[in-house]
Amino acid sequence: MPQAGFRERMVEAAGARLRCREAGAGRAVLGLGPRLTRLHELLAGSCRVVVLDLPPAAAPASAAAALAELGIERCSLLAHGAATRAALAFALQHPEAIEALVLLAPPPFDAAGEAELAAHLGEIAAPVLALAGTRDPASPPAAIRVYREAMPNGHFAFVYDTAHELDAERPEAVAALVADFLERHERFIVNHESGILHP
Amino acid sequence: MKAALFSAARYMGPAPTGWPVPGDSYSTEVADRSLKTALDQFALADEVGFDWVTVAEHHFAPFSLTPNPMVLAGALTQVVKRAKIALLGSDIPILNPVRVAEEFAMLDAMTGGRVVAGMLRGTANEYVTYNINPAESRARFAEALHLIKTAWTEKQPFGWQGRYYQYRTISIWPRPVQLPHPPIYMSGSSPEAGEFAAQNRVGLGFAVTTLPQACKAAAYYREQAALAGWEPGPDDIIYRLGFHVAETDEAALADLEEGTRGQRPVGLTLSNKALEAEVADAGYFGRDAAAQRNRLMPHGLKERIELGQILVGSPQTVLRQVRNIRDQLGAGILDLICAVQLGARTHRSIELFGSAVLPRMREL
């Protein structure tokens, strides 16, 4: 079922053909597909959202090739759940291409199998925002807190009253926060919305 | 079994009825005397062995000169050196939850871990106070409570993207002394409250009610807690009621009649019928609305005694009444408000309760 407003096509990258769905204009945000929710639709109101279905094994290389094909030099990454690992790997391998990272419901790091990746988190200088739902046992506070603890410009926030599919359950709440973070990075902590009730 | 002394710091002078109450007849001398009386009675309660002292939140009326219980609790940290300081409660849906979390943490830090964090929805009129929609009461309460607990326990600066509350970075200093956080109580008379308290493992307080109604609500809470996999103990249940102790039953009753003569027993919400009706229409009272609105109805003195709303008599008689509440309700904490303010006789009532009733209550 095509998502509202997204144009679908295939992109040649590193010897593979990847499904690409795109909407909006402006700052480039690469969503690690196939996940595409109402959040992506809302972000397309202020960004150029490109959702790319990457092969998990070769994600960073494929993504780099696809971005070159799409003519995108720098972008922010948006990923959910297990796909957040590919976003981190890409940021470590191609720091010059990354503006910011948004990680939705990342799983906790497996001490045994992921020690290497966890140890390198501090090398990611880009602004990073990790979000998890308050009712998501798959992404507990420790799983998002780590990004603040380990990274020079890491932030995290709880999305109240959502479970694992937070971007589908409360898309407006997530979009408002993510859109602001993508635009202002660490400055997003300062409220810049009008508080005037009536003129 | 434990006892708390509760004072609303009632304005001890003539004032108009209705709500909100205009300030044109307000006297600073009367207010000064009223606040000093409250502070003296709290200090006395601490001296004679009460387990807690309790403050609460009510606005815009002579009924209470503590619209901000945190302020009075702050004063009490320097006056009450042994008893716990309980706020029953802070009306969280109308407040800033981060501020509430900070204030409780301050009180806990200033008392070495003696604060009791009551968090209430507030009486219906409180929503008018800060222009909050009462229809949002329960949803705001649930979110505010979750945010407050997170602010107390999350050590890294975090953002909160809620429905009613939104913050980009929260990291409170000071932090609570009690771990994981101060004990939490909420007001428990409605079925919705019983369910929520059971699911969230917080204690329940029953106020502005009768013993039979409180017993019914407590039974429901226990039932819901069992479904959620735990069993509330006596210290999870607070019962608030009036008290007056004297040397004899006759003297106590005579004091009570003297002290309540001419008083119109109408609570804050019922003082403004339009307000009460509008709030009721907004769904404030929940699915058991008739019973919840009925709790607010005033009763005569004799009825109040029979319904377990006042402890009155000699220490022996009062102890029997306390035992009856323990047996029927299983409450571990009685939150006691002086039923009458008669100067030296009220002072004596607090002393007698502390010296002659409390030591026996410990055995219950």
C-alpha cells in the first residue's frame, strides 16, 4: 500500500537495486526502510524524506552508494529498532555525510555480541537523538540513556504512552520533536515557539 | 497503627461563603494567628509522638491558608524534627510536574528522607484556580505522576514528549533521599482511583467520606491489587477524619457541639453549585459519579460520629473507635484533623491523643 505522497522507484547502488520511496523537499533525511509510517509523512512537510530499503548485511556501503546515486551529499538518518545499528555503523564509517541521527526504540546493546560497536559510540560527533516509548519493554530507559552517556552530543527522550511502534502510535508527538531536532540539533532544548495565547 | 496530625490552616475568623471567596474582608491579624496556630499544633504533634504531620492544598478560600503545601512543608522542615512531613497532597494535574518533583526532592533533602508524597487530583474547584479543564483531570494525573517518578529516578538529563507535558531536558537537583523515591499516596474513593493505585502500586488515602464508603473502596483496591500481583498492607491505606479528645466523653461532646455551633458544613466544591454541576458534566467524578458526588454532602454532628467521620470522647472511647476503624477498614494511618479549634482545649486534645491513645494504637 503506497504511503500518501511518497513516489516509489528503484535505485541502483553497489550492484543492487534498492526500493526507494521519497516525499517532501528541503533538508535530506534518510529513513532506513522498509519501515515507513505516518511519522515519515509528517516529516515530509518540512524535509526531503527518502526511505531506502537496504540489505542488512551491507547497509553502510549500499547507503553510501545510493546517496551518491540520489545526489545527496549530506543527510540525517532516521531508523527504528534493529535498523538503528546500521545507522550507527554508517555514521562511524561516513561521518562526513551525516548531519544528525534519530534512533527510535533502539534495542539495548548485547554486551557479548556488540561490545565493539558500543565501545565506538563516543566517536560519533554528530548530534544524536534517541527516543523510546514509556510502555516499550524492548527499549527500556537503559537502551536510550546510553546515547547520552557515551556520545559527546547525544540526547534522549521518553515518548509518553507509546510502546514499540511509537512513530505509528503517536506520530504527531514524535514528528514535532524529531523535526525540531533535525533543524536545530542540540539547540532544540530551547523553546522557540510562541507562548502567546491571544494577541 | 500510626497517626498523623493534619491542619488546613483554616482562617479563624468570619468570612463570606461561596467560592471563590473575595478578599475584601480579609484580616492579616486573623491570618497571622491562624498560621501560627497551625504551626504550633504541628510542633506539638511532633513533640507528643504523632508519626506524621500533614498539609494539603486548597485555593481561594478561608477554608485553608495553604494553597501551596510545599511552602508550609518547607517551614515545617525546621520545626518538626522527628515526624514525617506528609503532603496529602499536591494537586498535580494543575501544577508543573517537574516543579513538583523538584519540590518533593528539596523537602526530602531538607528532612533527611522524611517526606511523604501525596499526589491528588484535587477537589473540583481547584481546576478553576489555574484554568485547567477538569475533563482532562485523570489523563493529566496519570502523565504527571509518571513524569514525576521519572524525574526522581532517571539520573541522565532526559526529554519528555507527553500529551499534556513537554520538556526537552530534565535533571533535577537536589534528588530524593528515599530510594527509589518518597512513598506515594493518592486519593482513593472512586473505582478509577482504586484501579489506578493498584496498577501503579501506590498507596491510597480516603478523605471526605464515611467509614462504610471507605471500606467499599478499600476492598476494591485490594481486589485490583491482587489482579496486579501484589497485596497492599495497612501502611498503604490512610483514613482521614476529625478528632477531639477530652478527659471525659461528656466534655469532648460538649466541646464538639460548642465548636461546631452555627457552622454551615458545606465543603468548597458545593459552595459554588454552578461550578460543581459544570465539573460533573465534564466527567470529573468518573463512572460512579452519583456516589462520588454524594460523598461531598454535608452531615450533621451525630451522623458524622456514626459514619466514622470523627473520633470523639475520652482517650479510652477514642481508642475503641480507632480499633473499630482498624478492624473494618484495615487502615494503617489515621490522618487526624482537629474537629474544633477551641484554643487550650484543642491543645489538650492533641496532647491527650499523643500521650494516652497513640501508645496503645502502636499495638494495633
